[in-house]
Amino acid sequence: MKDYPEIAIRYHAGYADLAELIPTTTSSFGRVVMDATADGALTTKVKELIAFAIAITVRCDGCLAHHAQAVLKAGASRQEVAEMIGVAILMGGGPSSVYGAEALRAYDEFAET
């Protein structure tokens, strides 16, 4: 069974190591993340739900871990996450149903900490 808080820790640690080697690239990406998820016509919560849905459809464990934590921080409820997973399943079929279950597990793991 996957441990999404641990996956997030490993991702962030690895990204910090990468940032030492390519600081301009990683800081530029960080700025894109901040700008893309900032409140605007869409709220940060909606934008993070979209990113979480994409993480499901591309089947990225590190993305699931990061965005599970981010949607929780942005105030998404478990029901909102579940309905977003339904849309991801609609768009991604069977593989998204598998990663949808993983996404809910990731959200729950962060909610428990």
C-alpha cells in the first residue's frame, strides 16, 4: 500500500536536491505553480481540484501526493474530491477509476495528519 505523505516527503526532498543543481529552472517552475494556482476567475481550490484530476488521469503518484495535500489546504471537502474523481473517471476511463481510488486514499491520508 502506498504512503502518500511519505511520497510527498520524498518528492519535496528530491525536488530540493534538483533545485540545487538547476535553481533557475526550478524557481521558474515554482513561480508558474504559484501563478497558475492563485485566486482569479477560478479559486485556488477549483484550480487545485483540476490539477488533482489531471494527476489521476496521468497516473502520477507524486502529483497525487502533492495535490491531495494542496486541495485539502485549499479547503476542498471529501465530497468535492469524490465528485472531481467522478469527472476524472469520465475523462480517463478504467485507469482513472484505479487512480481515483488512490487519489481519495491520498486525500484521506493527509486529512488524518
